[in-house]
Amino acid sequence: MRKIFQIILQIIFLVLFIVLIVIGKIQIWMGLFVAGVIISLFFSRLYCGWICPINTMTRSVSWVKKKLSIRGFKIPGFIKKTWVRYFVLGLFVALFLFAIITGKELPVLPAALIIGVVLTFFFPEELWHHYLCPYGTIFNLVSKKSLYMVRINEASCTYCGLCQRACPSGAISKSAGAYKIEKEECLVCLDCSEKCKQNAIDYTIKKEQEQAMELPS
């Protein structure tokens, strides 16, 4: 039921995004994006997993690739460098500022969607979500201290690795034999929770001790 609701919501926002492009009111979407950034302060990257039209399209591409058994290329090592994602973000911001200053209409948002979809045809989704998406980088910075997060219950986890394989953003890593979700990289799509046979993954509020650790001394 949760998955059906999620898909319906994603389709609604994708249609809204397309309509705003067609009628020339794409700036309205930026208001929705800003609202998503504010929400991420409390509920992590819900915008990414439930609203973002780029995510909706890249997920669809990955589904088609899986059905047709299409294998893509591995993510190039240099793209995983931290500076790359901030360079892309800087370029993205520069284009926006250029459009505002000059008054020229640049199709930045539609271009980002097209680039994300094309890259996903050739590479894993993780390339876009984790390393190149400028919106994702913004959410990455903002959601580091969000109150809610997707968490793996180590007491229930059997370390099968299904959650890591299901994660489209590469947010789940394995360290010292245990799996951990990097909150700032998690799209809150809950695909990992759906795949977990032990029901060991929940979207929940941070533990009190974790919140205390983040408070300034």
C-alpha cells in the first residue's frame, strides 16, 4: 500500500513538473523545491524519494533496464571525488545567477532532468543521486542533522545485504560487518525497507543520545 501511494504521488508531481514547463511557470517548482529543503531539516530527503521528478524518471529507467537485463557501465572513479559534486553544484548555481542577472530564461531544471535520465541509461542510478545531482548535494548538506532518518536495527539485521543492493543512491555501506545508512545520502524512498525480510529497517526519529551529540557544546 505504501509503495502504491508513493508511485501515485510521484506521478502527480511529475505531471505537475511537466505542466509547469509547458506553460512557462517552472519558477513555481522552485518554491516547491525550497519547501522540500526546509522539510529536510526535520524529515531528511523526503523530497528526493517522493517528489523529485528526476528521481521518478531515473527510477523508471532503472526498472526498464532491469526488465530487459541491460547492464550499464561502472561509475568512473574520479567522479566519486568530493570536489566533483561541489563543482557541479557551483556550476548549477552560477547558471541560475546568470539567468537572474541577465533576465534570460535558461532551461536549467529540464536540462537536469534530461541529463539525469540519460546518465541512468548508461550508469547506475547512484551516479546521479550520490555524486552529480546539484539538488541532491543541497539536500545532502541540509539533512545531515534532520530529526527523522531511515535506520537499520542491528539487533534484527541478518546482514544479508539485500538493503544495500536495493538502495538507488548508494547510501548503505558495510563497516565492521554491520550495515549502516548514511542519512545525508538516503533518499527516504524506503526501497531498502521493502526488500528487508527481517523488517529491520524503519523510518524513525533519531535517538536522544544522537541528538545530544549534535548539540553545540
